[in-house]
Amino acid sequence: MVEQKKSITMKDVALEAGVSVGTVSRVINKEKGIKEVTLQKVEQAIKTLNYIPDYYARGMKKNRTETIAGIHSFLNSRCMWKMKFTREIINYFYVQ
């Protein structure tokens, strides 16, 4: 039988760092007002546990996925400028 790996959750990170789940959430969301010591403890716990946020769950909670979908009828050299323009828009709004 194949052993299934347990997903690391914010609760696991909170226990590792010795803080609340809310504090972990505030660190992940880059909110202001977090003490430097606390920030370092949470970031270290995230690295230690190799925590990766579940963006699907986040989208369900916020009722917003921040996903952009595009449909192109065909790809040729004439529509490549549209793809470049779309990429520039995405980079402007979403890449930091």
C-alpha cells in the first residue's frame, strides 16, 4: 500500500513557530504591524516545514481566485502582439 503524505497546514506552521494561525496568516498576506522576531519565527517555520499555501483553498475562502483566463481562436504571427499585450497587462497588475 502506498503511504500518503500529509499536507502541511497553517496550523502546523503556527505550532512550529509558537504563534497563532492568525499570525501565520498575517505573515503570509504580508500585513503590517508584525514584530520582526515573530516574522522571522514564522518565516523559519515555513522554510523548515516546506509550507506551500493552498491557493485553491484561498480562492474558495475569499470567493476570488485571481485567475485570468484567455481564449484565442488561433495562433499565428498576427495575433502574437495580442499575447504580448496580454502578458504585459498581467505583469502590470499581478507580478510584483
